Amino acid sequence: MTKISKLLFIILLLINLVACNKTKIETVKSSDEIYVRKIEKLSDDFIMAADISSIISLENSGVKFYDYDNNEQDIFKTLAQNGINYIRVRVWNDPYDSNGNGYGGGNCDINNALEIGKRANQYGMKLIVDFHYSDFWADPNKQMVPKAWKDLTIEDKAQALYKYTKESLQLLKDNKVDVGIVTLGNENNTGMAGETIWMNIIYHLMASGAKAVREIYPDSLIAVHFTNPESSDAMLNIAKKLDYYELDYDIFSTSYYPFWHGSLDNLHNVLDTIANTYNKKVMVMETSYPYTEEDYDYFGNTISSKSSTHLYPFSIQGQVNSLLDIIETINNTTNGIGICYWEPAWIPVGLNSYEDNLKIWENYGSGWASSYAKEYDPDDAGKYYGGSAVDNQALFDKNGYPLESLKVFALARLGNEIELQIESIDELNLKFNLNDEIILPEKIAANMNDGSSRLVDVTWENYDKNINTQVGIYEVKGNANSQPVICNIEINRQNLIENPSFENDDNKTYVPTSWKVIDYGNEDELYVEDKVSDSIDGSKHYHFWASTDKTISFNLEQELTDIHEGTYEYNISTMGGDCIIISTYIYVKINDEIAYRKDAPLFTTYNDWHTSTISNIEIKDNDKIAIGIHIETFGTNKGAWGKIDNAIFNVCEQEN
């Protein structure tokens, strides 16, 4: 090579380096603290994304982030070092009030996305642009129209969405932001930008957004994003509608939070069906898992072990195992391309007090919502504004130091086996009837750090053997392999209802075992649902839902046998909402006539169960007894929904 050729080569190389403006990053190769099984055949381009939309507001609030050597470091570099290759950012049209005060949640307008995109690209990470097409949060419960589009016809709204999308993407392109994916909306199960009719959502709005993406970023992938994959029929129906209206898109994505969204087998089956039926790529666009029960920012956490089902320990290793299972599931799904962890850096802005933090959240928009959001969202953000409810699900500790679980994205391709050890032992919950002999197990299941479960010997401390003579809940302590164990013993009067919590039924059983369903309505959904997070007892419950133009009207009833003369009590629990009640009540029939009846309200919030009780039910020998619940209601603008669980019929306490 001549001197001139060498000089030209060096010049071209320098020009290329300057143009790329990227820093070469070496990813982590090991960990002494977490067990990571290798995910076989995981491609190099599998998407390992992180949504850190709130990061600019957090940094403005004084939050700092560090590397594993305790040195302060740009969080984008730390994420890249740990295998993150995409950064996701939500984009709201105008998240500010008339005085310019931010609504919070990161104040995520397109300028916020631009800054995040530049920093992500610097470390070789592509951007996922998540247009909410709203001025604030969009999810199945909120798909509010942006202020500027409020009075537009659907045709004008579609044109405004096209223009807004195109101008926003052009700003990113002009600044050389490498956009890999553009998402047309966020969790659009129930609508988009105030529209609720699928033709308007897909044919007019999504199609307009897709057109803008193809014009500005023709090489980027277009994604749609929904949630609640546990409602598999509903999700498959959405995919069918996207095909019917011939939407131009590449990725069908879903949120999947293990504590809400059903089994991984179901997730695989739903996405696999969509991928094969419509030849689309699929991915999990949002997921997360807690590493602790602690609340560090004085605002309260969305998820705790008492508020949700947890298949994994609330620990660093629990986060690792949850993510590995999701990565493996998507990797084994047809056209599965990746996952995205939601807000792994949304940690506290301060550790002193709620009052101190509130001032910061208000000033910099680093809480989930500020008080200024009340003009746009008065019923939710306007009442419950505050901090981060997911700081216990972060991949950084409360002070900004990365947790070992962050390494899972890099180590999933390599594996990282360390010594097997007990990670945790779940509390044991046992139920006995009055005067039953209490027998505690000699072995108990221990959660191992590799995600497996093993039976280990347990030794119980001495306890009062006479607790079986009194209704109540009693705690017994024990020890297994030097790990503390707790057993909660619940003593109840005998429940005379068969299959009281619907646990004997397969998923989506219309008529549960031992029960009779008398259906007078035209509900969309009426079946036994297997969803632990929506159950008060066990993993199943009876579920109903109807859209706004349909009526829910049914009786759920069971005839009881071997009921002897005495005084009894009947309880059943319900939750539900978004409905106009016509008549909902529980009842007891004696000799085919309703002898006892009590209203059963459905005006509750999610996971706010109400137990309806009929006491002092007088029964004589040879009476024919049936218990039941009557539901008759119809939906408001969101459709009526409800759950029934944990039916109990037993003798009153003074009876044996």
C-alpha cells in the first residue's frame, strides 16, 4: 500500500468514526453472585431493550448512577456494558399544562426522546420510539385524545397524527438518531387517541402513523403493542382485526408482567399463533420483576408479595430467573425477536421523606405524575400524583448502583453457573377444619438459585396443639438448612360447598364443577379463569365481562347436600366495576324458594374484593338447600367486568 493510499485509508477511517460517534463497549462476562443458565441458540441480534424514558428527569432531579466499581458513570454506558442493545422511550404529544408545567412521568415529549436517542446511539444502542398518541399515559384504562386533537373528526385526526409522527421522526433523523423500531401506540386494547372503534383505530390512525414511519425511516420496523396476553381469545381477535384492516406493520408486541399476565406457556402459544398465522415478528415490549419488598421513595409500590402472585422470589436472583424464562420463551417462539425491561432505572430521587421528594417530583417531573396533570387526567393523576411505584423493580439499587441482575442480558448468551444454594423458602399456608388433626410436613420446597425447587428437611418449633379448637390464623416457625420457615395455619369451620373457589375446573370452563349457571344475558365472557393475581383464594375464579352494548345477567348456583338442622352462614366474594347495576345479590334457597337474600355490590376497584355475608340461616332436617349469586348489570363506556370467588357455607360459630 502506498503512502497516499495509507493516508486516504486513515482519513476515511477517521471520517467513519466521527460519523458513527459511537463508543466501543465490552460487555460483562461473569458474575460471582447470580446463577444464569445459558439460553441455547440465542441470536446475536436478539433484542435486549430497556425503557428508561424517565432518565432525563431523574438526572435533573439529582439522581446519579454508577458502575460495578462504584465509579459514577453514564447509565447508557452501564446498560450497554450489560448487554442492552436497544433503548425504548415513550413519546407524549404535549405533556405540559397551559403554564408550561410538566405532567410528570419524565415529561416525555419528542425533545426528551431526541436526547435519549443521541445518548443511546453513542454507545451503539438503537432507539425504540413508543408513540402514545396522548398527552400523558396511555394504557387499556386510558387512551385519551391529545388536547390539540380534541375536536377533530376522525379524518382530520388521522391527518394530524400523520403530520405529528412524520415531524417527530424527521427531527430524530435530522439529528442522525438510529431508530430501529417505531411503535404505533401503547397497550391499545381499548382504543387510541380517544377512539374506541377498531376501524378508526387501525384503518385511520395506525395506518397514518405507519405511512409516516415508512416515509422517514423506511428501514425501521413498525410495531403495535397490546397487553393482557392471558386473555388469549381477545388478543388473537386483535391480531385478526389488524389483518382485516390490512395494517402495514412488522412486530406484534405485548406487555408481559409475570405477576399479572398468566403463564409463559400461554404467552408462547398466543404469540406463536400470531407469528405463524400472519407472518409477523413478535416480542415482549414491557416486563419487570421486583428485587425487594422495600419502598424507598415513600410513595408505595405497585407490586408486593401480598398484592400479587409471585412465581419467583422478590430478590436479585428472582429477577434473573424471571427474565431468563421470558427470554427463553420468546427465543423459542416463531419469529420471536426480543424483550424490553420497563423502567429499570426509575429509582428514588431522595431517601429522606415524602415531602422532600414531592418537591423534586413536582419541579422535574420525575414522579409518575405531578399535580399539574390534573387538568388533563383529573380522576387519576390529579388525585394520586407522586413518585415511582416501581423502584422495587429497578435493576439499580436505591442509590444508583447496578444490581447483579442487570448482567443477565449479557450472560444469557454465555451462561454463568455458580454453586447451587437455597435462594428462598416461601411461606407455607395450610388450612384445617375445626378439630382436625394438625399435621405439618417433614419436608418443604426450597427455591434454588438456578430456578429449580428442591424438597429439604424442615424442623418446626413447638406450638400449641390445641389451636385446632378455635377459628383463627396461627403462625408456626421452623428451620430448614439454616433458613427460617414460616407456616400460617388457618383454622376454619367446615365449608359445605363443593369446589368453592373453582379450583377443580380447567381454564375457561363455562359451567364449573358442582355449580349450575343460568344465563339470561349476552355476555362476551363468562367462564372460570385461571389467573392467580385476580383470585382471592387459589389461582382460579369465575369471571364475567361484557362490552357496552351487551347485558350481563346470570345466576351461579349450587345445591348442597347433607345439611343438618342448625344455624348457618353464607359468604361469597366479588370484585368488579365499570358497570351500571340493575340487580346483584347473593341468596339462599330453601325448598326451591329464596328464603335469604343480600345485595352484593360491584362498585369496587381492581383487586378490591367485597365479601357479602348472610348470617343466621335457619335450616331444618330434610330441607332442600341451594346457595347462589345473581348478577345483572350492563357496562359503561369501558364495558362491565367482575370476578366471583371463595364461596363459603358453614355452621355458625356456636355450632359444632
